[in-house]
Amino acid sequence: MSLGKILVVDDDRSLVEVLKVRIESAGYEVTAALKEETAINAAKSQEFDLAIVDLQLERTDGITLMQKLRPILPGIAVIILTAHGSIESAVEAMRQGAFSYVTKPFSAKDLLLQIEKALENTELKNEIQRLKKLAEERMYHMATHDGLTDLPNLRLAMDRLSMALSEARRRKTMAAVMFIDLDGFKAVNDTLGHDAGDQILKQVARRLLSCVRETDTVSRVGGDEFLVVATGLHTPKNAELMAEKILQLVSQPVISNGQQPVISASIGIAFYPDHGEDKDQLIKLADEAMYQIKKSGKNGYSFANTVKPLQLPSAALQSTCVTVPNNYSTGS
């Protein structure tokens, strides 16, 4: 296995041949180029970890070639080969981003040492960049997700809702916003404690995720409040089926510290474009519809009031509130 891929550029053929043999004998893979054009074509066709470039080349110089290589091979380390009289130019090359320079004549040992240092430096930089990227991703995740359930928070849910509405406009389909509030959660939380309440919220989050598709979004937007954004719907019936599944799963008992507390859910549903085309308006209408089901018995779903008739079956048009009987009882 190669220790690294190195591009050697020098217009002295005999020197290039010697360098290739010496460097390859140390375990590196070497590609040699006598001209600028050959070096650039090699860089375009394969990846390199390091470039060793002579400062004085035919029709160009090492600094110019280094600047041309960087857009092709971002982050590549460069070692400059220079004669005694070109030290100032070699230092300038380092100001321009070269890792180091080696003065001719040089021993293979000195060159290999610089190669090793350059590659170690590149590896360190790459590791720093990797850790920085991971830290940025973690910070973004923390800023856009709920710390308890790891569901998207309201900020991310709003972004997803904007995308869902844009897609619905483009594809001429429907989107649904479901505002979900847990029934009886406060009593359970007060009776069994906050740790039990947290466990219940985590289980509810998992159950909600099992009720939706990969293209939908489930978010936690408050203490016991959740928001579902469903995309690509063709009829309100698609959202009804999802709501019924949510009600069924949420109302199943949760085992916590030997207890089997039972909660349920009240769901308000607003549709794009039937109820509105603005994301804030849709959330507000879904929230209001949720409170309607709270007032009419809880454990059910309700559609937002609208001046536009929903394309529901005639039986459904008679009532926009649906309650589901709870067949579970609280365990002792």
C-alpha cells in the first residue's frame, strides 16, 4: 500500500528519473512530469497528496505552476526545489503557500524527511478540518433539533413546511399541517415525575415517526406539542388515515416504572391550498382546530374552519370533528 501519491515536476529528465526511483523506494507512488502542461493534465486526471516542483521550469516557474495546481487539487502540499541562488524566490513560494523548499544539491534523506513532514502537516490539517466540520454539523443539529426527542424543532419545521408548500405548488398537490397536543400528559407528568414524562415524550416521538412517510416531518414544538408536515397528498383522506393511525398508537399504554399511564392526542389539521397558502396561517388554523377537538372531548382530530369546501366524502362533510374512543385504561 502506497504511503501517498506524489507529483514530481522538473524539466531535468535525469533528475526526475533519480527522484522517482528514490521516492518510490521509500513507499510512495510517483507520477513524473517534465512540462507544465503534463503536470496540469496529471492533476486533472488523478488525486495527489503532494507536489514536488522545481522553481525554474521551461517557459514558467514553480510559483506560477503551484498557483495553477491549487484550484485543481485544493489543499495539496507543495515542496519547492531550488538552486542556491534562488533562495529568495523559494521563500516567496512559501509565502504563496508552499510547505517548504529543498536546496539543490540535496540528499535523498533530506528530501524524504521534508516529504514526511509535508504529508504529516496535510494529514493534521485534514483532521482539523474534519473535526471542525463535525463540530459545525453538531452545532447546527443542536440548533435545529429538540434536545430530548431529537426531532426537528419549530425552526427546522418551518423550513420544511416552506419546502413542502413550494413542492405542492409546483406539483399541484396538497400538503397538510397537523398540530398535535397530548391529552392527559400534564397529569401523568405531575403524578409520575418529569423523568417518566420525558420517557413518554420519547416514546410518543417514536410512535409519531412510525405513522408518517420519509418525506414527511415530525417536530416537537412545545412541551407536549408536536407538528406534522405531510407532503404530496392528493386528497384530505390521506391525512385522515395518518391522523387515525397517530391516535391509535399514541393512546396505547406506556410502561413506565411499573405503571401503565394512558394518554391520547388531539389533532388539528389544516390543508394547503384549501385552508390557506401561508405557512404561519396554516399553523395557526391547525392550532385552532386542535383546540376545537379539545373542547369537544379530546382524543380525536378536527379540520380547520374554512370558507373553501374540503373535497371530503359526503358523510365527512357533515362534521369536521372526529373523536376516537379510548379502549385502554390506566394501569395501577
